[in-house]
Amino acid sequence: MDLQQLADSFTPMTCIISVEVFPDGNYGNIRLVCGNKAYIDSIEVQQPDNMAYDTMLSNRFIPNSPYENYIPKDLNFENACYLSAVMKKPFHTYMHPERYPFWVDMYIMPVAYTNGNTHYCTYSMDLTPEASVSRMSDKEAAVTASVLETCIKLRDTKDFKHTMDEVIEDIRLLCSAENVCILLTDYKTRSCSILCESTSPDFDNRRIAEYFNNGIDSFFDIVDTWKDTIAGSTCLIIQNESDMNVVRERNPEWIASLEEYGIKSIVLYPLNYNNETLGYVWAVNFATENTAKIRSTLETTTYFIASEIANHQLLARLEYMSSVDLLTGVMNRNAMNKRVDDIISGKEVLPLRVGVVFADLNGLKKVNDTGGHTAGDSYIKKAAGLLKEAFPDSEIYRAGGDEFMVINCSLSEAELRSRTDKLRKLQEKADDVSFSLGYCYNEGKTDIRKAMSSADMEMYRDKQSYYERYPERRRK
């Protein structure tokens, strides 16, 4: 067969790929045999509209060269070529490999020609600078239905955690995997956590928990290597020992840890959003015969999962900012007012024992006048730290600039008095922090407004006593 003539018959950028197959079924070299003018120009000709030129490892096309001469070794690309050339199945995907500044619309078609142990396929591609919604949604019916079902669940949810549990269970069933989870990553704190997880009933999940928690000194150190291990591709799929050996060259410590815990195959998809990696979808010991469908489905599904996680994290940050005092870390006045309003309206019913403590800082104005607002902020933060130490199991609110309120619904009156005494001792040891304190304790039905007023009045009496002892510290 004239393979060059075959390549030249295509209008899009097209090359002919050969896959060498050994008697044991494993494959050897994958080569770019020849290409049409559009494909060769994409490598050799630097033009304003040529998005591919600067990303190639070589800017000269040499027929019958190993594909690694032009792109880094990529197991996903190799698996797609094997599927098409050897298994005679067409392959299509639209993806954004991280190593490229563009999206790739890729078509790989089997060629009905073999030369000894060498099989062939055509590789055609079209490049787009931005994601195309129509191309992204161009999937086979079963894949589209699966992705659409996930999208509906994600957008219609009122319980994010429950919905993510459902989604990860769907992914496990799709992959026929023993364990699937979503790992969230925080590169600022160098930590990771499991958002959701699904495990086959026949699988001992303790092994995976042990792997994450005890298998490696710092699991994030391993997670931090995954980006380089994926090597600019869209994901990492290890199907067999041969794939393991390829990845072992890049990341020997990780592969050794996988094998130690009986992990023989793995799908690893990064969850990327706005150039930030939020985490990974991880599926182990999956049905490798379904790799093509798994990959096609997850390429789009993870796009929406990452978007939903990003939205959820943004809302969580906004909620945190709206209810937490950013200087001290205790709850702010807005959260206090909402809590009180909910109690007054009957939306929340208080328990039968309620303790309210008011704590007002003494001498903040003097600290601000002598040391500036930076010193004042430090004073307030230190005071909040003492409150947290004295009332670790209570709700602490910063009610104003130098005012704090504590609500506790579990302590007895004696215990509440003991906590306020502890706070007084802590401020004596701190030497440079001083509170005026007042509390109200009530059993039975509590009028929260009266309790707050009573605690405030007692605190005011304590403050009057303080300024009688130290008249020079009185505000002017």
C-alpha cells in the first residue's frame, strides 16, 4: 500500500502511524511513517496561525521516526494508537493536554493493512485556540448520556457532599473499579483530603485508607509528583505491568507504593480549573477492557466536576468571610446577629441551659494611641486567643471593635463561672491583656435578649470597677 498517497488524500493535518506488535501482544515502537503537507508544515513551518510549531520537540519531520521525537512519551496516545492500528477500532477525542496552549480534535482510524508484525492507522487533527462547546459535546450516545446525568446531578444539588458521593459511585460503576475517590489538594498548606469515595463491596477499603494515611511519610509529597508524571497529558492511565514499567522510570517511589498495596491498574485525572489543580479523580484496579469508554467519559465529566468543586469552594470562602472575623478567627458581628435573630424568631430553639458571657477589652484606645493600629490589632488577636483557650467548646463572637460575646449551651453555672475565672487568670499571666467580664446563666426557657442585657450590665459594672482602680486608663 502506498501510505504516502493515503496520507495525501486527507485535507486536515494527517500522518500515518505504525505500531509494532510482539508475539506476546505487547507493542514496541510507535512511529510517524509519513504525513501530508498540512501535517509536515505544522512541524516545520513557522507561521502566525501555526499553533503547533513551537510545541514540537523537533522542527524537522523525518519519515518513520519514533513519535517521541515530536511529543513527550504519552501512554494515552500510545493506547489510542494501539486500539486503532491493532484492534482496528476508530478513536476520537477532543482534549486540552496541559503541555499545549491549544485544544486538539483528534481522529485516529485503523488502516486495513499490515506489514509482518507492524500495524497502521491514520492520525488526523485539528487545533483550536479555545475550547469549542460543540466539539466537546461530540461524544457517542452512551458517553453523552453519562456526562449529562452527572451535570444534572451537580447543577440540581442542594447537598454538595451527598451529590459528590453519588457522582463518585457512578464513576466507580463506569470503571468497574475497586476503589474510586476524589482527592482535594491544597498547595498552600501542602495537604490533601478525600472529598468523596466509593468502594466495591468485595474490596477491603482499609488497604486504601492505610495507603493514604500510612503508606508514605507525606502523601502530599507523592501527590505533588503526579503533575510531572502525567507529563503534560490530560490524564494518566496505567492498564498493565508494561505501563507500570514506563511510569516507574518517571516516578519509582510512587509505583513501588502502588505495587506494595496491590494496585495493578489506575486512572488518574487532574481536576483543573482556571489553571489551578483542585485535586484528582483516582480509580484503581479498573476494567481495562473498557479503557476507551472510561477515558472518553471522564475527559468531559472531570471538566464539570472541577467547575462544581471550584464553585463550592468559592461559596464556602464567601460564607466564611461573611461570618468569620478575619483578624481574630472568631465569628463576627454579622454571624452573632444572625444567631440572635434566629433564636428570637423561633427558627432556632435554645437548650434548657444557656450561658452568655460579655468580654470587653480595657485600654485598647491607649494601645492604638501609643503603638498605632498595628499594635491594636495585635492586642485584639491576643485577647481572642485567650478567649479561645478559656472557652474552647463555645461560640465566640467579636461583637465590635473591642467587644466579644460568648454563648455556651452545655456548661453548668459552676462550670461557666470556672471558665470566666480561668480567663481572668490567663489575662493576669498575659500581663498586657485586660478584660472587663460579665456573664448571665439561665436554666429553662431563655430570653436571649434579656440574657445578653444582663451579661452586658455585669460587664459594665466590672469595667467601672477597673477604671476606679486605674483612672489614668479611662478613655478620653
